[in-house]
Amino acid sequence: MLILHNLPLPWKVKKINLLLASYIFYAAWNPPFILLLWLSTVVDFFVGKALYVQPNKHKRWVLLVISLIGNLGMLCFFKYGTFLLENFVIICNALGIDYHPAKPSIILPAGISFYTFTTLCYTIDMYKRKSEPVKSLLDFSLFVTFFPHLVAGPIVRPPQLVPQFESPRKASKQQLADGLLLLTLGLFMKVVLADTLLSATADAVFGYTGKLSTLDAWAGVLAFSGQIFFDFAGYSTAAIGVALCLGFVLPQNFLYPYAAIGFSDFWRRWHITLSSWLRDYLYIPLGGNRQGSFKTYINIMITMLIGGLWHGANWTFVAWGGLHGLYLCAEKAMDYKRPKASPLIDITPEPVISTASIIPPLVNKKLNSNILKALLTFFLICITWVFFRSATFAGAWQLLGSMFTRQGDTLPLLTTIAIIKVGVVVSFMLVFHWIMRDTTVLKVVKKTPVWSLGIVWSLMLILIILSQESSKSFIYFQF
């Protein structure tokens, strides 16, 4: 694709090539589901245009509802159809109604949650007239199906990508080098760190049905906390790198989230495009924090519960989102109760005390405090991952009990070497996140000597090649 994109062809031909490549990429998984992708694209393109020019408020509302029904209807059927039916049967049986329908066989289309949110934000923006409609069906189709972000994000909004399709683009030498480096880094995170070093321990612990020793339980939870980051951030990094190799810029999706100081900071760093989508299209329309503290807490909980459900058709995902909602509400309550500093403190001079003697201790104290807050945040996030990874509540409670009690079985698969391996990788991850929390990889690369960059890059490639046999599909492909 890279060679074809750099041939001396008309720009429209290159865009058609990219669109066809995107459809082939999606068809490699299950060809019939291209029809769903195509239907969502065409409906939202024409509905979006009509929404923008339609002066009648009632007709505009009807058009928006058509788009919402089309997109959310497909999402609900394919992703939540079985889940809704199972819960409906439970309710019927609880009411004394003997209802036992045949279990449906519904295949979940890859990436449906991602491209549904991508097209939804377009029609909602057209309804609010936040931006002008996309003029070309080709550009809109390419925006929705652009293969780097199609199946697992980042969730891209029209103003972030569509303008890049309007004029010819080809990667510069620097963009190509940066893109290849990010692609290598993303594959290294996925293949080496997530799959080779962490997944076996996480699978063994979360797949065990009995009570575990505290050490084994924590080894599995920490392994999954690292696995899901390296897996998902690895895909996002690789996707951004592939797009950059073609001359396109995708939005950042991760910013060292395990260095977050608090949970609002975490969601500004983890799956950034989803959290900003939920903020702009759900939390703010619900009222945000504009209607008092109680309504703010309600809006936060609704947003995080829906965010949890977005990840999967299981109540454990809802519990995961609910826990994050509780964390955010508690953090917000602490902010409300925290006394505001008087402006006089900032402007009153203190000539008697030397600033040189007082600033370093204050800085060190604040740094140590922030590190402790970051570790506490990570600890509480690890607890939420138990619900995210567990298939049932029984399994989640069993594992949580093992994490905080001393008695339990020792898994034969979890050797001392395996536990040490998890500890080293997770510790490295936390230290690296803290060091990098206020910068980016590409900024650091620009300051790194070429010879040392070459050594690190070569080592990543060698380790990827040696680890390829153990690679698995990306976790977020199921969402």
C-alpha cells in the first residue's frame, strides 16, 4: 500500500486505492459485514447533508432519529442482542413466566463500536451545525473506513481527518521515519510485552476457578494491567504510525495513563478519543457540571456506566464503568470540599524568607506526594481491571478475595520466574510512564543520538521476530 500510495497517480485514484485497501482489510475478517459498514457510511453521509441544510426543526429531529436508530440499532442487535435477550428471560422467569427461547447465534462484527461512534459524531455535529458537511462521498467513506483506525481506533472525528483527504498528501522523510518507528514500537508493545511476557500469567490467574494465594492473584492482576495497556496502546501506536507513513495524522489515544494523578487525569490519558467522545456527546449534553454537585455526580455515573457497557455486553463491564464513576465522583467531592486558596497568598511578598532555601524542599515534597497519589491511583485501577477481565461476578469476587487474604492455592504455572517477570515488566512500565508523563516518544527521539536510537530500534525488531509465534489478536478487536 505504501508503494502504491507513492506512485505518480492522481489524488482521487490514490484515495480510491486507500478505500479499496480499507475494505479488503476489513473483508479479511468476514466479507459480508462490509455491507453493514457501507450502509452506515451511506446513510450517515446523506442524512448529515440533509441535517445541515434542513431549516425545519421537526424534520431535522426526524433525520437525527433516523441516523441514531440506524447506527445504534445495528450496534444493539449485533453487540447486545444476546445480552438483552438473556436478561429479558431472567426477568420473565423471576416474574413466574416460563419463557425459554432458542439461543440466538449472532456474530459480532469487528470494530462495530468504533465505526459506529465515528459516524454518530458526524451526524450529531451536523445536527448542531458545528462544522460543514463533507462534500464528497469518497472522502466520507474513506474517513469512516480508513484502515489504520477502522477496527480498534483511535475514534476519529471528521475535522481531524477529512480535511487531510482534500488535497494530495505524501509522507515526508521525517514522517516516514517517525511512522516506521511508531509501528515498530506498537508491535513491540503488543507482541513482546503484552503477549510474550504478560498474557500467560494473566490468562492462568483469570482462568482459575478456585481460590489463589495472594501473590499469585496479584501477579495475574498486575499482568493484565500491563497486558491491556501494551495491547491497546500498542495497536493505537501502530495505527498512528501506519497513517503517518502515508502522510496522515491521527489523534493521540494514550498519554502514559499509569502516571495519572487521580482518575480525571487517568481518563485524560487512557483511551483519550473515547473519553473525549463520551464527554462531548454524552456528559456535557446531560448537563455536565453546570447544574449543581448532585446532578454532576449523576451525569458522571451515567457516562461511566454507558462507557463500561460500550466495552462489552456483560454486567461485569458495567461494574467496571461504575467503579470508575464512583472514583470520579469521590474525586469531584474532594475538589468541592477543598478550600480555595486566597489570592492574597499569591501576591503578598515575603522578603524575609529566602526563596532559594524554601522552594527545593517544597518541590521535593510535592513530587513525593504526586508519586504516592499516582501509585494509589494505579492500585485502585488494578481493582477495576478484575471486573473488566473476569467473565462473571463470582470469578471477580473470588479473585478479589484472593488478593486481600493469605490463604489459597499456588498455581503450578506461576513459577517464581514468571512472577518475577511480571514484577519487572510492570515496574518498568510504571517508571517509564512517570518519566514520560509530560512528553511524547517522538519528542524524546528528536533529542536522542542516532546511534543509540538505532540500537534500541534494532533490539525491538529482533525481539518482535523472535516472539512472533506467541502473538494473539488484539484485545480491543472484540469491542
